Amino acid sequence: MGEIKGFLKYSRTEAGHRPIEERIYDFKELELALSPDQLRQQAARCMDCGIPFCHAAGCPLGNRIPEFNELIYQGRWRMACKMLHSTNNFPEVTGRVCPAPCETACTLAVNDEPVLIRHIELQIVERGFKEGWIKPLVPEHKTSKRVAVIGSGPAGLAAAQQLARAGHDVTVFEKADKIGGMLRYGIPDFKLAKSIIDRRLGQLTAEGVEFQSGVTVGADISARYLQKMFDCVCLTIGAGRPRDLAIQGRGYDNIVFAMDYLTVQNKLCSGEPINDAQIVTAKDKVVVVIGGGDTGSDCVGTARRQGAKEVHQLEILPKPPETRPDDTPWPMWPRIMRTSSSHEEGCDRRWSVMTKRFLGIETKVSALQGCEVEWEKNRQGWKLKEVKGTEFTLKADLVLLAMGFLHAQHEGLVNDLELKIDDNGNVTVDNFQTSRPWVFAAGDTVTGASLVVRAIDSGRRAAAAIDKWLSQRN
């Protein structure tokens, strides 16, 4: 630890954001950086807690958080950067978009504000790039083994980098026009600028990873081709099947899945070619976002920047409490009320609300009808009950469905390979190996939709399993 009583001497200082009146008119990143002196103070708050729950219970990657906090306090930034990369391939991503379960597991969080871990992580890696400390790690020896990684999200990129560093020849296939998967097309630029992804892709390319974008595996190339040309395959295609809302009026044109909406705006920001017919904008419209999670929040921020007249967000679950409830005790991730930067920009939020039907004129939705609900718990679990007399009608010029994701798309490669799937529709694995021994899978393909940090961890561990399997086949 850097300073024995630092956690008593210093208070938590948030990084902060650009002013709302400024940032809602562009898609530039909104988070501001603390100064080196401020970061040193924040690192000094890391206490000698004996068991670092931030590392052991909070971080899926097992980042060595107390160690890099102490190094920052000592001014040893380069060593901190090296330590951070020993467990995390892309700290510049997790430092921007991770919800930081490490912080809620911090021992200080028992009765105080936790250490500012996520922002310290971000500033370490950004200084590493600025100082030129982050360089390609090219393997000394090549194995001549060829591995195909299908999908270029966080799990796929992490697996590809680890496999390339182990000496294997790695080719990443991506159906979209550019590499990055959910990182590039699912996360708005105001949270993750796409130049950040391109910067890291340059390192992977220098390490020997080959990228082929605009290739749909299962259509443009077959499963048989993969088996013939590669020693093994790693599926990291994500959980791309969105949860739909099968109610009356669902077929109106201006009811759009959240990911389709976000993808279009990300392409516009990057200057990618797109048909006018695909463009969906919230300008001068009343926008209703159905779903209260992170994707819904991203839709709120995007709609606000596009010039929406009003933005409403509806969530079927009850409003969370302001403080940690008994059912999520420390160091668990707490079920509490959270307000994102997008919500701060202007949004009418409602909880315990169910959408019952859409109303429209010709092919366009014009309103939705819903009601309030109550949640009752019995022996079988939670049960939903409509509250009589709470019916309402809400005007809507654009409805965005952000109710989460079910599982990986089965059409195409999963079906072609005849892979076993579980009851939830996820690909079944044993130590990342699917029902076909030469096919591995990782990330959301296996777990269902989850956090970026878990996807990176899954990709790293899948790469280790693949490397071991390949070494046994010499």
C-alpha cells in the first residue's frame, strides 16, 4: 500500500464529464481525466485490507489492483502499465466501459466510497500509449498451427492476441465491414471512440494476427473449409439474438432493435457507407426506449445527440433502492439505483411498467399502451401482476427495443457444425471445447450476454485451452 492512512486522509474524487450543454451536440468521448497528482491521491486510498476482494471477488480478469495502485503512488507508471497488461489485453476498453465490479467489491465500499479503480486503470494504459511503452509482443518461435477466430468482439480479439503470442498463425473473420464487433458497432463513440480500437488493432496486426472483415463464415466460407484449412476454430460470435416484444402492433417500421439503431449511428460517426433507407434518426421525435439496462442507456444518449424532442425509458422491473439492499451484500454487485451520463442529459424514466400494445397509422407507430405492474414472490419465484386502473397511452415517433439478448445466432455456422446447445440456447462447452473437438467457443457465445471484462477473460482462458490442445497434437 502506498500510504498507510490514505483512505482516511483523502476522499474519493470522481473523474467527471464534459458539460451537458456541450457534449449533447457531438459524439466525442465525454469523460474527463484527473491530473497525475489527483490520481496519486486516489491510489493512496487503497488500504492494506489483507484480502483484496477487488482482485479476488470483483474483477473477472483478476487484475492486480492493489499492486498497480501502489506503483502509481510511487510514480512507477511504466511498471504499473506492464502489470496491468499481464492480466488484461485491453485496459483502454475496460477503463472506459466496464461497470467496475472491482469497485463495489473494494473493502472501503463496506462503509465508505471505494477506490477509484477504473479511472486509474484507464490513465495507466493511456500514459502507456503516450510514452510508447505498449509495443507488439512478437513470438520468438512459430508453431505452424493455424487457428481461425470467428468474431472480432472482445473475446475474439483477446483469444487472437493470446494465440498469436503463443506462436500460432491466427486469422480473425468478421462479418461486418470493420473489425471490433460489439466494441465498434454496439458502444457509442461518446463512451468509446473507435480510434481507440484501431490503435490496439495495430498492435495485434504487428504481432501477426490476420484480419478478414466482410466475411460471413457459414455463407461466404463453409464449415468444411474451416476444418480443411485450420487446425482448430474458436467461435466468439457473441449473443446476437435480441429479445423481442411479441405484442400487437410490433410490425410497425419505426420499432427498431437497439443494436440496429446504435450500429447505424456508429457507422455514420466512422464515415462508413450506409444506405439512406437504413438510417434511423431521433431528430425532432418522441423516442421511447423499452429496457432499462446499459444498451437502453446508450440509446438514450444517442437519441439526445440526434436531437430528440423527448426521450422516455420504460423498465418492467421495479425501481432499485438507493442504497445496497440485503439481497446483494458486500462484496456482491449491488442491486441499486444507477444514473448514467446519458440519463443526466435528459430522460423520463419509469419502472414497473409493461408495454401491452403499439398503436399506429399505416406503417408507422404513433403511440404505445401500457400499464403499471407489481412483482409478487411465491414458491415458484417472482410473478408479474398488472395493476388495475394504471393503464396509460404514451406518444411515440420511434420505439427502440433494448430488452437484452437471448443467445448466439444459430443460423449458419452453429447449425452447420451441429454444435450442442444448452437450454438457454448457448453453445455448450467443456473447458471451452464444444461438442466437436476441433471447435472451441468463448465469450457471450457460451455465457449469453455479459460484460466486456468477462468476455476478455473468457477469450484469454479459451486461448490457453486451445494452445494446450494444439500442443498435445504435435
